[in-house]
Amino acid sequence: MARLIVAGAAGRMGRTLTSLIVQQPTHTLVGAVEAKGVKAVGSDAGEIAGVGALGVRIGDDYAALAAPDTVTLDFTNATASLEHLAIAAAKGAAIVIGSTGFTAEMEARARELAPKTRTLIAPNMSIGINVLLKLVTEAATLLNGFDAEVLEIHHRTKIDAPSGTALALGRAIAGARGLDFQKSATFGREGITGARPADQIGILALRGGDAVGDHTVIFAGLGERLELVHRTQSREALASGALRAAAWLENKPNGLYSIRDVLGL
């Protein structure tokens, strides 16, 4: 039985994770964490998630909970996740990170810390999105002469743009075509832009309402267009993938893994 800690337990993903954990006999919630000063600190994690008291209080000291026999589920933010990863590495605790918004420097630091323990980092934990990544890689290769564009929409409170998933999709296209993603990517267009360069990868982020997250990859050729679409209908898709990742990661050797490793893609 996987012994799980939920970081960001009072947030939307944290509450969803808690509610799913109590429904699955193969997992048990042993800890919950929030940032210092958050009102929910001291409350029962189950009550905050709306599933009734579980006897697990939300604390603000992750280091006091992290242990080699635990797996942490972290959907907080890039800064907090990096801090938690450093603690997990020091404590030998496994950690699954689904946060986005990492800068290049933060990504480099994460790659340095991750191999010191069992770490899985993925911009999107949903199974469907990771199958989409594989399909996009294949399509980008087969449709090498087609223009590639990525469109995403998320809820109005998402703080980073474009989404980590959109960036991952863009990188998948670039990798399949042997392109430097940083040089090929363009994030929105305005004004007299001129003709579209053949190797450009357009990425556009939309924000509005309570959209959980939709991603569309467009391959546009002459006289035809292929669109691959994934729509996340609820956060349970992300939470379910994270729980599957936690169970898979629990007994793996130290290293940095992705959700595609879990799925064998």
C-alpha cells in the first residue's frame, strides 16, 4: 500500500487527490502539507477535501513528513515544488511533481536534484495527454512538410502561460523534426509578421472561465489539415494519472522518470 503525502492539500488538485486516495484501497494518505500562513493549516485534510475526517492534519513542515517509505504528490507551483524536491532528495522520499512554470534555471536545478531520489516530473499526468504526445511525435515525422501549431486554453486563474503541456507538445514536434525548439517556437503573433517560416512552431495560450485544460495540435498542409485534440473534462484525469505514477514509482531505483515511463510509451 503506497503511503502518500499531498502537497498543496487545500488547493483544487490537492483536494481532488485526497478524495481519490480514500476511494482506492491500494493507497493511504499519511500526510498533507500547505504553505505557511494558509488558513487550512491545522485542519483535517479529509474535511477540506469534502470526504469527511481522515485523521490527517494539514501541516506546514514538509521536512517533518518526508521519509523513504512515502511518495509525495506535488501540484503546488514551481518554486514550492523545487523546495520540496530538495527536501525529498535529502530524506530519500519519492516525489511526483505535476507543477508547471519552471524557468530554465529551475529545470536545471530539478535535473540535478531528481536522481538523488525517486522522482517523476511531468507537465501533465493525464494518460490521454501522454498518448497525444506520442501521436504528435509520429505525426510531426510523417507530416514533415506541414506547418505545426499548438493551441491551449485553461481557466482564468492559471498563473503561467503557455501551459507546460503546450510546451511539451511543441518540444515533441521540434524533436521529431530535428529542430531547436527555442529558435523555432513563436508565442502568438501580432502586426505585419510576414510569411510564416517553414520551421516555425506556433504556440498560443488562451485563458478564461473554469476550463480545466484543452490542447489542440494542428498540422496544416496544402489543401488539408490534421488536428489532434485532447480535452480534460475534470481534474480527476490528472489525479488518476498521478496516483498511478505514485504506485509505479514507489519501488523504483533512484532516478528521474516521466509519466511516459509509467505507461511504457
